[in-house]
Amino acid sequence: MQRTTPTITSLVIACILCLAITSCKKSFLETTPTTPSDLTIWSSYQNSNLFVNGMYADLPTDFLLFGTDPFDNWTDNQFPTFNWVNSLASIAPRNFNSTSSPVNSWWASSYAEIRKCNIVLKNAPEIPDATQEQKNRMVAEAKFFRGYWYSWLINFFGGVPIIQVPLDKSSGDTLNFARSSYDECVAFIQKDLSEAAAALPEEWMGGEAGRVTRGAALALKSEVELYASKWQDCVASCNAVFALNKYSLADYNTMFIPAGEINTEVIFDVAYDGKTRGHSAEVFLSPRVDPASNIAAGWGHVQPTQNLIDDYEFMDGKPATEPAHTEEPYNGRDKRFYASVLYNGSDWRGGKVWTFYDPAINVYSNNFDINFSHQGTQTGYYFHKYIDPTITPSETNYYGKPINGTNAVLFRLGELYLNFAEAQNELTGPDAEIYQKINALRQRGGLPALPTGLGQGELRSHIRHERRIELAFEGKRYFDIMRWKLGGQLLNRTLQGMKITGTPGHWNYQKVDAYNGKRVFNEAKDYLFPIPSTALDQNPKLQGNQNPGW
């Protein structure tokens, strides 16, 4: 496992240093001039390194995985119970415009992060006491992060302005840049990440362990290329990771909790220890009532959908629609189902999680909740992935000091297998390497190998299916739906749950529309978000260049 968080003391110092020279995240045009504190920061390698450490602290792990509104809430995999979060209040009904878009903040914050990268790129080569290797690696880290934040921008907005210098109002230089095309942005990101990969080590040693590595840069590069349909480039980047011979598949059941997060599969993650740095997954994701203590301390706020559950195969390779499995839908499923989802009758923390419907229940419970009257599950399911079973959910911890120490996995080998398989299939059609990668993931899940002799289209469907299952809840689904142009099919409908009635051994299963499950998607405009109105107003070179339909 690659640890990606320096010590908390370093992060605090780094954040103070960052604040000294970077602007508030209101607009990427709002910059501050060079101050005397710059001289202090770049006068030594130690101080400069603290500044770079601050960029690690800004990685959006709460938005991706652990916060009140994780990114998969925007998809058909899961959704929240709180009606005030962006995924339910804005994304589900698509009721925003260029002034109120929920990703307007990403435009501002991403350019603020890019400015930090540009500051490093300007100053790192001149650090007086740094070795050439230290300078090269610091530049490589900045190029990785610049590529990372530009990848978010192009995924949300399409082509954006490419800015390679730290904007400074006092310099007299222009603050306005024209919008580059999507392809130009992709090429720019590829160049940054190629150069970063060339200079970064395969592994950092000692106290530097956890910084971005060559594998991390190549993994991000492969993702950018996959999303851009640059199939040959994506295959090459994946093969470059495989050629490092540093990574292998690990235990899916423990990879996402502290007990097994130190493993051979993770390429890049953000480290939490639950002490100096923690998050609140055990509150947001845990069942409403803890079976061990019988206390309503978890919020069960984010819940898997029946739409996702239906995609988990059975170990005999049959789909959920197979009549032989409809009476016992939770027996003999893909092992990844049990590692990811709590369902009716799940063993959890020394007890059982019951999600069946009981109309007599009117107090806090885990049971199915048709109108959210007792804060139960609206889908019939809760999370298993990311929740540390050794931690008792506690609102005291949430409001006081978050204690969950599960790491945030950003890139891992299983994803690279899927990136390779999709790109290779689009490039050449089915071949043995594709089968080998996909079947390795299926074997880990206890599933039979794919049938041989599949055509390109058939294999494409299987690869997309495996991608959904393997990467469930990892923040990858939304951009997959966008690039596959399936928004109208998957996100313009009402998401479903499972209403279970009866008694143990005599359950009746009924798929129903989930409460607050309605989703809207306009094919004509919703594949991209609008350029924020503030950016258009402040930058004349952007005016008249809004995204279609906005």
C-alpha cells in the first residue's frame, strides 16, 4: 500500500504556508501578489516540501467516498437520505443553471489547486539547498497534481483554459485565458503525467512513503486516456504499470478496511489512522441501529440501490433475474456483494441487520422505510464497504473527533485491469489478455470465467458490467455513465429498492420505487455542466463559449 498523507504536523504547517501565498477559492482569477513569505517558503527544501505536502491534504476524499454526499450518490449505485445534499437537491432533479450549478465550486477550487502546482513549478528548480533529484521529484509531484485537477475540470466541463503560470494581479500579465479544446486539454494532461512518471520513483522510502509514485502517475494517465477514448495510449499506460511488477490483486473483503488496507493492490491511496486524522464513514454509512449495542448511532445516510444489487451475479454465473435464485436472492452471490453491501439478515458486529418491512415500526430502526418516517433504509440495503467493524458508530465521535481510519483508495490494480480490458477491446476486439484480466477479477469474486468466443460488443457489455461491480462505491460510476452516453437510460428514471415482507424462511421480495428515488437527465445538455456564470463574467475570452444547452 502507498501511504499518501504526511504527518499531521507537517500538514498543519503546510496549510499555513499555503494560505500565505494562495487565494481564497472564489475564482481562479482571484490571486494574491507575491509576498515576503514566499521567500521563506522557497528558501529551503524543508519549507518547500511542506508546501507540497499541503497539496496532498486537498485531495477530495470526502467528496469521493466518505463525506455526507459521496460521488456515487450522483449515479444509480446509491443515494442519500438527506434531502439537502447536492446529489438529491440538485443532481437528481437537474434544477440548476450556470449560477447555481453544484460543480461551480469545482471550477474555482481546481484552478486554485492548479495555481499551487504552477507556483511549485516556478520555484522548485531554484531551491538553494535541494539536490537535483529532490527538485526533479518536486516538479514531478506538481505535474501529477496539475494533471489530477485538470482531469476533474475536463470531466465536468469539457475543454477549459490551460494555465501554466501562477497568475498574479500585480505582475501586469494577463489574467484571462481562452478555452482550449477537450483534445488539447487531454494532450496537456498526458504530457504532464508522462513527465511526472519519468521522474517519480517507483516507491518512496522511509518518512517519504506515501507520496505519488510512478505507478500513480501512470494510473491517472490511463484513466484520462480511457475517458478520452485514446485506446492505444490507455493500453500503453496500463502496460507500463503492469511492467513495474509491483502490484497484484489482494483480498477484496478486507482491502477497504484497516485490517487489510496494507496490501499489494493499492497503487495510490490517502491514509487515515483514526487518531491524528480520521473521517466519519462509520456514522454516515453504518446501519441506523447498531446490532451490537442496539443504539441508533449510525445515520445509514447513504444506501445502495436495488439497481446495483441486480447486477451482482450468483456464483453459478447466473444473473439476478434467474428464476432459480428469486426466492433466495442473497444466497450464493458474487463475493464482492458480501464485501460491499449489508442486506436483510446480514451478520454484522455480533448481530443481525434486518431490513424487512414492518408497518408497526415507528421509531429508529434498520427496517425498510417507505416514506422515511423512522429513518430506516429506503432501499433495503446499507453499506458494508469502508466500514470498520471494530468501531462502534457514535454521533459523539462525529460531532467531536472522527475516528474512522479506513484509507481512501484512489487507484488500484483492479481498476487498471478494467481500464486495459476496455481499451484493448475497443482497439483490437477480444483477445486472451482481456479475458485474463477480467477473469482474474471474476475468480476473486468466486464467479466462473467469461464464456469464450464473445464478439466485441458482447465483451464490451461484460467489461462494463464488471467495472460497475468491481468499483462499486469508489467514485468511478458517474464519469463512466457520462462517457458511455448512458445518462438518458440510467439516470432518467426512478431508482429502486427491495421491500421484503414475511418472516425468516418465508420472505417475500418485491422491487419497488425507492422513496425520493426519482432522477432526471436531459440528453441534450446534461453530459457536461455549464461553465460558471462568474467565470464567464470575469473572463471576456470565455464569453460566448458556454456548453451546449446552457
